[in-house]
Amino acid sequence: MSIRLDGVTLTLTGSEKSLRRRIAARLAVPVGRVVSYKILRKSLDARDKQKIRWVYTLQLEASDEAALLRQWRDDPQVRPLLEAHQSPAGAPLTRAQRPVIVGAGPAGLFAADILARRGLPPLVLERGRPVAERHADVGALLAQGVLDPESNICFGEGGAGTYSDGKLTTRLNDPLVRHVNETFVELGAPGSILYDAAPHLGSDKLPGYIQAFRERLQERGVEFRFGARVADIVIEDGRLQGLLLAGGEQVQTDLALLAIGHSAADLARALHARGVAVAAKAFAVGARIEHPQAFVDRAQYGRVAGHPKLPPATYRLTHQGPERRGVYSFCMCPGGMILPSATDAAHLTVNGGSEAGRAGRLANAALVAAVGPADFGADPLAGLAFREAIEAAAARLGGGPCVAPAQRASDFLRNAASRSLPESSYRPGLTPADLRAALPDFIAAALAHALHAWGKRLPGFAGEQALLVGVETRTSCPWRLVRDERFQAAGVAGLYVAGEGAGYAGGIVSSAIDGVKAALSIEDDN
């Protein structure tokens, strides 16, 4: 047993070397009684711009801990802490056929790790390319607008999160969060992600961690096949019999886990046609908004903006638009860049990313409005059709290969197409346009309502230097693959589904956890 201590603070002029003294002062004991400490959580409190400070939650070892806990028993910030985290295990598995995982994103990779630990290393089929080759394809996309439909920001080793910032933030209160973060530390990520309130790996660093993960899995017997797009499944008498690849090859297996990601529209349609249960799901659509990072810093930090100990500032905004429609910022990328995230030439969508240092001059975030079956229909794939219609309109509006339509926020509020645009991080290029031509009227109205409100709260947020880049549509999956409590697809024995492409997760950590739980739910076949 050790002690958990919340609420220890340091000013911007303070040093973490003084934490031991701060702990002792907080507990009213001599410094010598504090034997050791470990940071459990570190967050920045900038609510009072005159008193910005770091706030720590600490685990500490002290002499005569029982007496300390009795002394502070009425203080909720001082309490016993029992170390309970363990890496997930699961009983060993024996099966006649090797399991197959479809997709090498977070859900697929972490599921493969669990199956390998359980003595049954799977075959992983990934439609895209390994990281090194994918990196070259992404480079060509950014520099020249050359889009490879199978190797891009969304498809390839590591999944859609590989180049999309590498955020490890999650709202889940699950012990497996630490397992995911510890795995990345083992793969070379900085140890600070174990306690940072908003852990972040960076689009420049995450590909290397993903490659290291794959190499470790290969050492454990996991086999990877890249350029292997699953086009359909084979079912007999309600049981999975195999997977059909795009080239016609059939991979025989009676156990497969689909971790396909939010952009695998072709496979989602094939599954629906095959009779796999699919349901419509709510998601959100809108645009990216981009500002100078210095503007965000001033808005959040006030007069101390630019202090060397302050990280690039972030924000998270929510609003209730017309007809009580939720509008919110999402995936805010300080010092980052806006990325082309389409998977075919007929559609255009964007996302955000930032490197580990977050040193860019610009900041961006998704500005999106919630949509659901009431907006697009209850057909299982109606949300997908709704998404594709918006993306197709954006591609036409952009007018070139991966060229995105863009508009000053002030012009969007005036309902006027922009004639010129401020600086942007987006490559391969922008076209001044009126984004209302790509967005449904009710979405445009909701975004405008939110921009008006946020512009009053943060003067300049919707001003001349604020740029809207469209469209942002892949905030989460617009369909859900119906599954039971064992993560098995409804009505198809042996077919398991997990992650964002199944409609049960969003982001790296929640997808990874969903993959872990799916792999742990698989039972022996005897």
C-alpha cells in the first residue's frame, strides 16, 4: 500500500525538483518522512490567467504511512492507493485453425498481442502497406496530391491514427488505459505519457512505435500480410468459414476478428449484403477551423502567453445549436497541420495532426455538429451515404486532386464565398469557396450558431484570420456492426468485431482497449 496525494501545485516559476518539499509541506511533515514519490497525473490549470499552475496527483511512499493516513483521514485528497494494475492475460487457447485479424490499427494490433500471449498468434490481414512504404505514399499525397486508395492517411499499418496526431486522451475510466500507454512506453514512447493529463505521441513519432510493435508481434509468432484487402466473408449455416480477398483468394478460418476502421466502406457494404447485422449510428460532421497558434495561446494564457514553460495552448468548446443540436470542437491539434484524409479521388475529407513538439505556427480543430438517424434515415448504411454525399460535394468544390475548399470564418458567417485565404497548413492546396455548398443547410446553420457564440466568448475566434477547411466527416463510424456480449457479430459464429470500424470506439486508446477485450472474450473451441 502507498499514499495517493491530489492537488499538489507548482507555479510556472517552480521546479519539479521541489516536489518533495511541496509534499512535505502539504502533509505537514519533515521532508525526511517522504521516502519517494511518483507522478500519477500532471495537468495545467489555466482557468485563472493570473495564476496559471501545474497540478499534480502523486503516489508516495512515506515513513509511518498508517499514521499519516489517520492524521489526514478527513481530507479527500489524501487516501491509500493500492497497486492493482496488471497486464491482461487470459487462459491459453487451443484451436484447430489459426485465427485471423482484419486490420492493423490499434484494435487489431492490441488484439493480436493478446492472442499471441494466449498461445495462438494470429494472421493479420491489412489492406494497406507497412509503415515505411506508407510513409512514402503519405509524402506523395501531401506534396503532390497523389492519392493511393489503399495506402494513405486512413489505410495502412497502424490505422487512421498513425498520422492523425497520436493523441492518447480518452474519457474511459478503465484499467486497460494504463496497459495501452505502458505498451507504447515499452515501444519507445516517453514515460510522461503515463501521467500527462493529455498524453500525445505525435504524428512524426507514432509510425516508429507502430513498426516496433509489429516487429515485437512477429517475434511472438504473429504473421502479417499487407496489401491484403478483405472484400467479403464466407458463411455456412450461420458460422464463419473464411475470408475472401479482393484478388479472389480465400483465407480459410473459423475465427476472425474484424478491426476494419471507420473508412472501410466497401467491406461494411459487403458485410451488410452478406446478412451481417448492421445498425445506423450517430456521428458528427463539419469542417476544420485553423488559427495562428499565437492567437490560441493569448486566448488561453493571457499575458503569460509565450512563457517557455507553457505548452502550446489547446481548447475544447461545446455549444447547443438550433433544435438543441450539439456542436463541439474535436481533436484539437496545437502547432499542427490539417491533413487530406480521403480514401478515393471522388471524395474529400480532412483531419488534423501534430508532431511531438507541436512547434508549428498554426493550430486546428474539428468544428462539427452531431447527426443521427433522424437526419439521414434509419437504413443501416444511410449514415455512410450521407457522409459520402458531403465528401463528394467537397471534392467538386475543391476542384482538384485532394484540393480542399476553404473559407474565412468571417465570410462563412456573412454567407459569402472567400476571395482570399489566410495562411494554412493544408497541403496539397486550397480553393476559396463557400463551404455551405458542401454542407447540408442544417449543419451550416448549427456551425454558424456556434461560431457566433464562440466569437463572443473568444474575440477573434470567428474573425478574418480564422480559416474553415472542409469537410470533416470521419469523426467516428456512421455504422455499427451489431455484436453480443462476447464481441461476436450477431448471428455469425466465429466472427468477432472490435474498434472504431465496428462502431464501438473512437481514437487510439479506446480502439486498442476494445481490441484487447475482444481478444480476451474468445473462448476455446473444445
